[in-house]
Amino acid sequence: MAVRLMHQSERNVVVIGAGIVGAATAIELLREGHQVTILEPGEIGGDHAASYGNGGWISRSLVVPTSVPGLWRHVPGYLMDPLGPLTIHWRYLPGLLPWLWRFLHSGSTIERVGRTAAAISGLISDCAERHRKLAQEAGVPDLLQDTSLLHVFRKRSDFDANALAWRLRRQNGTTWRELDQGQLSSLEPDLDPRYTFAIAVDGSVCVDPGRYVAALVDHACRRGATIRKGRARGFRIKSGRLQAVQTADGELACDRAVIAAGAWSKELVRGLGDRVFLESERGYHAVIQDPEIKLKSRILFTDGKLATTTTPSGLRVTGQVELASLRAKPNWTRAHVLRDFALNAFPGMPKTLPHNRQTFWMGHRPSTPDGIPVIGSASKCADVIYAFGHGHIGMTAAPVTGRIVAEIISEKTPCVDPGPFSARRFGGGAHPQ
């Protein structure tokens, strides 16, 4: 039997998680000539993953974090309104307080928000081009569509009131076109005329994120990656060097590992020398089959903090931020709010829907308090690399995240400085020896 010999620079890498970040990371590691095993407990591209249910928006404009100056004033209202665009469950508030305090602090000044936007921009400035390349390689270029991304407002003054966000976008390379009511109506005649002003940003949309992730993982397997079904439980480390990833079914021997397990990554960081603030920012979607309207753009409704995307299965309405436990039951009324908003935003849609024309989903965005992902080596074992905490930008930032991780493991200078993404920014970690 032939035995394959590893080159000195080649690593045996286990990528923990087969979401969009894990898939992109596996492909980039294979480009560098490493052996790759992808460890995933669920169906590849399945609805358990945050990648599956997002809005598919791929745009360099997504640099503005959720926490901005003055947000703290609205926290009491968030606690009182169970169906608002951002909700905090009372029963989980004590456990969320450390995260929530840092969340509000990270957006307390324009300077802090500006630094966050600049860091995110480094990950997503060429996101559309990188995704086009990945989709072409994987044989699914049809899943990405170039389109206008419309931010719609009831009136121009609503746009002016959000000047900071748009200034941050402009400072980080976003350009846009302003549309008055006539231009907006001409572009999207099915939109309710109460929306009189819009900003059009060029970008791309992935019309089926679950299928896209599955295609990328399949592409990685065709290039030599191996899939192992199972859940990571921890690591066996000896004298500071990684020996294996521990699973419920035994160990996977390796000399490098990447934690790309989304909101479940926090459980794997324990014992690695870093204190990571990561919570589930639960998001919902509703899909309306045969919506009876035709849209040319992906539309973000600034008054409802939600977005619509035309997909092969119907009109997908995404949004809502719900801070709660990973194991808390879904509140499906929040998905119904998304559906009802869309039915009212497009007069041509039916006002009631039979059950067989609507589906709902809930997933866990892996969110850090400052809105910046965690990328880089663990403090107590540099052989374990973090790649999680992408919040709302997982789809958009996955290609560059994967590239950074592959370059760290290959001992190359990363294409983007990983410093701002270090877990040590939260405190409690020590630099690896």
C-alpha cells in the first residue's frame, strides 16, 4: 500500500465547522497544500447553521456595527418590547450583562465605531470578487447575482438622521446612488409608495446560502478534503503543541485546528487561555412562496430593520436580533412579524397566506460585543486558530477570513493584519510562548 509523505511545510488541519467560514477556510488551506479534515455534526448546508438562513447579502457596505453612540438610551425599550427589531430576554439578562456592557461600550464613541468599521472593511473590501471566484470554482456561479441593494426610507430626513452610518460607509469605500420617489417607483413598482427615498448600493446576493455552502464543501472534498461527522469536545495538547481534536467518538490526530463553529465556538475556547465574549444573536426569516410580485433589487427596510431577497423558494424576509440562550426555544411570533411586514410593504401581495405558502426559520448569529470577529491563534496553543464571531458579516467576510487563517498556518504574512481580530482584545489571555 502506498504511503503519502507530508512535506515539511504541510500541516494536517482539522477545520471545526462546515458553515460558510469553515468551508472557505478549508478551500484556502487546500490551496496552500495542507491536508484538511472538516468536522461537522450536522448536514452540510443544513438549516441548523447560521449560514443557511441569512439574507445572502454580499457587500462592502456592511461595515457599520450594531452598537453606535446613543444606543444605550433604547435598551429599556428593547427589554419592554418582545417583538421589536432588537430584543433581550429578561430571563437571560443576568448572563448577558458582561456581553451587553461591552456591546454598549464598543459603540459609545464615534472613534470606537470608526475603528470597528475600518477593521471590518479590511475583511470585506473585495468580498464580491472573492465570492465570484469561489462560486465559479465550485461550479455554482448561478447562485450569485449582481444586483442593487436598496436601503429604502419613508422620507429623506430619515436618511439624514442616520448620517454617521453613511459617513462610515463612505470612508470605507462604499459608493451609492440616491433615488427620489419617482426613480424608486420606476425601479420597484411593487413597493408601497409610502417609501419616497432610497439609497442604491451595488453588490451581490447569494440566492441560496445553504446550497452555496454545500457546494463549497463539496468543492473542497473534490480537492482532497475529508468530511468527518461529529462534534468537537476539546483538544489534546502536550507541551503547548496540539496533538488531536477530541470528539464524542474519539480523537482526530492533527497538528493544527481551526475553530469555525459559529455560536458554538465559545465552548471550545475554554482551556486555551482566552476569555472570549461570544453570544447567540438569534435571527429569523420567513419565506413567502409565490409572492405574486417581482423585485429587481434586494430591499432593506430601514423602518423595520429587515430585508427582502428573492430566492428560488420564494421571497425571503430576514431580520430581527434576539439576545437569548443557544438552547432557548424559538419565538416564532418574531418570524410572523417579518412576514406581516412584507405583506404590508408590497400592496400587490396577498394579505393572508395559506400555511403551505410560508415557512419560517431561526438561527444563531455568532456575535461579539464589538461586532468584530475573532481571528488568530489561541493564547495557550498557537496550533489552534480562531475563526468565529462574524455576526452579520459571516457570508461577506468568509473568503478573507479563510485566507488569513491559511496564511497563519502556512507561516506567511497575512493579507490583512489579524491584530484587530485577536481574542486578546477582550483581556484575560497571554501571548503564546
